[in-house]
Amino acid sequence: MQGFINRDALATTISSHKATFYSRSRKQLWIKGETSSNFINVHDIFLDCDRDSIIYLGKPDGPTCHTGAETCYFSSVSSIVENSQAENDILAMTTLYSLESTIAERKAEIERKTETKASWTKKLLLDEKLLCSKVREEADELCRTLEDNEDKSRAASEMADVLYHSMVLLALKDVKMEDVLELLRKRFSKSGIEEKNSRKS
């Protein structure tokens, strides 16, 4: 993986042996794995000849990439050029996992009582009634795009809202997107009617 560090992040990595980086958007240090438990245990640190690049050499506790991949560098340029559908599939999965990672960060900030700027995600995480009302509201608005024959962009916008709010709810339930996707994959081999009937038994 690749990340940005400053002197404090490097010093923390050296003392803790946990790969630590600096978030320029949040203006604070973050330890790789603090929300996912997929820490990188650093054994050694190398500088390049110009001393403007650093490599942490370590053993990860789990997947390094937030997408669940072993490494963040899993996209082959040649395969993307040859297969635009593969690029779209990778982009879709990366978007979902990136959103899940951001929601997990906001949840961790609440648990650590970290002082940060106002966040709609945090507000939803702290108010279950508001969250559930938003999930229901956005699902209804998605249905209205069909009932009122609204255009495709409106349907896409409402689906984005449904997906986001639903994923915040999943975070509160400690359900990972991969758990949901795995269930969907298992249903590919049977009809929807068969699958619903199997749930009743």
C-alpha cells in the first residue's frame, strides 16, 4: 500500500512497530488497522537514496487493502486497457469498500471521542431513529422514481442515498459489505422464488 507520513507518524511507527500514517484531510495520525484490525507489524524501515521516500517492511495481520485484497496494487494496466468491463468492476468494488472504510473511520472516531469537524455520518451513527427514518425515506424516494417515471440520473441519485444510509446501518450492526456480497453470490445458482422458500423452512 502507499500512504503519506510526517515525522510524528514515522516516530510512532518506530516506537510502536505498527505502520502509522498521517491523514492530510483529517490532519491527524492514523494507524493502519485501527478500524479493521488489519495492522501491519513493521520489522524494518528503509529510505531511498534521496531520502524523500520510505518503505515500511512488515507483516500484515490481514488484507492490506481496504477492498479486502492482499495488496492495493492489484489492477493490471494491460488487463484494464484490454477489458473495460474489468475496470468498471474494480471501480465499483473499490467505491463500495472505500465508503465502508470511511464509515468505519467515523464510527471509530466516536468510540475514541475524537474531536473532528461535523459529520452527517456521525450524526446518523449516534441516532438510530434518524438513521432508520432516512433508510425508509430514501427507499421510498427510489420507488417514486419508477412510479413517477423520473429519469435515470434521478434513480441513480436516490439509489446512492439508499446505499449510503444502508451501509451506515450495517456499520452499526457490525456487518461487512463482504458478508452481504457473499450472500448474494450464493443466491446466483438458484431462483429468487427458491431462495425465498428456503428462508421459510
